[in-house]
Amino acid sequence: MEREKRLVIISIFSKYRVWNFPEEYVQMLREEFPEFAFIQTREKSDYLDNIGAAEIVVSFRFTPEDFHLSRSMKWLHIAGAGVGKIIFDDLIKSEVIITKTSGINKEAVSEMAWGFILCLSKMFPVWIENKMKGDILSDTIDFTGISRVFGKTLGILGLGEIGRSIARLGKGFNMQVIGTRIRSEEPVEFVDKVYGPEKLYEVLEQADYLVVALPITPATDRMLGEEEFRRMKDGIFIVNISRGQVIKEDILIKYLTSGKVRGAGLDVVENEPISPDNKLYKFPNVIITPHIAGFHDQYWERLHQHLRINLKRYLNREPLLHQIDKEKRY
């Protein structure tokens, strides 16, 4: 009898325990929406066994192979904010509605970006390393490496929800804030100057701190390469809290080695999961976290509420929140 209901697959699982959707929220959805049968998958095989009959799929990942198996799918919800690598031509051309989870992590991601900025500018990796050695006054420490934030220029590539949240905090530190946005003619609160993507170099040439907050699209894939790094200021700090594929990693390593890039805070890398022999591990002025910037103690509760609202809208045939623009791919 249960299988006669409209099927929803909740496929949010990972070998990393932090990224597994708690069962309690699935149960709450079952109780609130008896029209649907909710199946929570914990294994790829369970997911593949059920995807053919699913009307709604909720997942972090979705492949062309999944799409060709999903004979009944009408709505795909991506459990994260980034959809660039998930969008492919057959899915774009289909009638499937695609939504993403926007807004539930913007504060956490902006906090992480600022954690990187402050840790790098105040040499926290150095202090932590020397604290473990029992000598924070070592003659080997170059205290002149401490940098100020106030009065400096913060460049933000991508003034979406997360980029704007980072900008607001930048103004709190009395920074000059500039950034890029497709609709550059529209003013953005807390941003002194908005540039279109075609004026990327103007941002790179001014920024003392550069934060990458862009979705991955054909236009942004490996967009920061040799010429872009050459245009940057000497001593720039780079923070990436969006997608590792925006930066050509070998070029970043080249300019970290030369000293032109003074430090980097990376929540993402070009190839994930990061390899143990990645050269970035060897730089004391590089902080790496495991694509965790968006997580916080209310993440799953917010995702649950997001799903509740959109399931109600779906049943009422109302427009869904955070539906992606298939043409723009985000």
C-alpha cells in the first residue's frame, strides 16, 4: 500500500558522518506529508533500486546515469547551494524542475571566509605551530608578517547571497569592498563598487584580499589562471569558499611558491576529496578545510524547513523556492 503513494527519495548520505541527513527529519516529513512515501537511502544500490519510480529526488549528487534511470521524476532538489557540476544537457532540456538549497548556510560560509581572512592576516598558523613547540617568541618568527585588515581592499568574486554577507562583514572591518556581479548596474549594499564579469581584472588589480564566491559554470570553470594571477597585487591573500574548479590549482601553487600570493584559505580544492600528496599541504601559509564551510549546527533543521515549504508549494502547484535558471546553470 505504501508503494502506491507518490515516491520521494531522500538520498543524502556520505562516508563522512557529518553529511548524513538525520532520520528524525525524514520521519517528520512522513508524518506531515502522508501523500508521499519517503524512502531514505544509505547505499548507492538502494538509491538505484528506487530512482526509477521516484517522483521527487533529494540529493547532493545527480548523474546522467541517474537521469536515464529516473523514469518518473518531476522535481530534483539539490541539497547543497552549488549545482554547477550536477547540471548537464539532458537534464536542462527536460521538463524536470530543479531547485537548490539556498540561504541556509550563507552566514556559516561567510563566517568561514572571515575565519580564513583573520587567521591568515594575523598569522594564526604560525602561532599554533609554535605554541605546539612551546615557543611563541621564537627568533625564527617573522613578526612583520602580521597584516592589517582595516583600510584594505576586499574583492569578492560573486556578489550573491554569500558574497553580500561577506561584504557586510568587510564593512564592519572598515574595508573598501568591491566585487563582481552579472547585474553590475544594480547597487549592492555594503559594496563600494560593483563590476561586471568582463571587468574582472579591475577587481584583481585592486584587491588585497580576494574571496571567491562564484558558482561553477562554463564561464567560471578554471577562470583564475596564469594571466589572472599575474594581474593580482603582490602579497594578495586568496580565499575560496565556493568551488575548487574556479582556480587553476597549479597556477595558485606557482604564485604561492613565488610569494606573490601571501596566503590562501581553501575550503575547496580543484580535485576532491583532496589527495594526501597535494602540494598545498606543504605551505604553512595555506589553510585547508574539507569543504565544510556551509555546515553548522542548524543546517539539517534549515534543510528540513526548506523541504517542508517546497513540498507544500509542490502539492499546491505553486512556484517552488530557489528554482534554478537552467539557461544560466545556477
